[in-house]
Amino acid sequence: AQGKLSGANLSHCDLSNANLSTADLFAAHLTKADLSGCNLYRADLRGADLRGAKMKRAILKEADLRGGALLY
């Protein structure tokens, strides 16, 4: 399992191709982060702010996006 990053400010970070499977990203700030090709399999993204995030080829299988994860 990956580390606990709940509430972390990762805005504008380059996380492309990172393995964040099963990561705890609850309420994390990922505004305009580069998540291209990122493995987010079973990640907890509940309430995460994903506005403007690049998510091309991101793996979101079984990721929890409930509670206002913003994808626009």
C-alpha cells in the first residue's frame, strides 16, 4: 500500500507515471497536477480537488472518486 497523502497540497506537481495505487489521497489538492499515466488503482480520491489536472492515460480502475472530486 502507498503512503497517506490525505489533505496534501500536490497542486501543480508532476506526478506523471507515478505509482499511487491504493494511495490515501482523501481531500488532497491536485489542482493542475500532471497525473498523466499515473496508476491510481484503488486510490482514495474522495473529496480531492482535481480541477485542471492532466489525466491522460491515468489508471482509475476502482478508484474512489465520491464526494466532490472535481474533474473539469
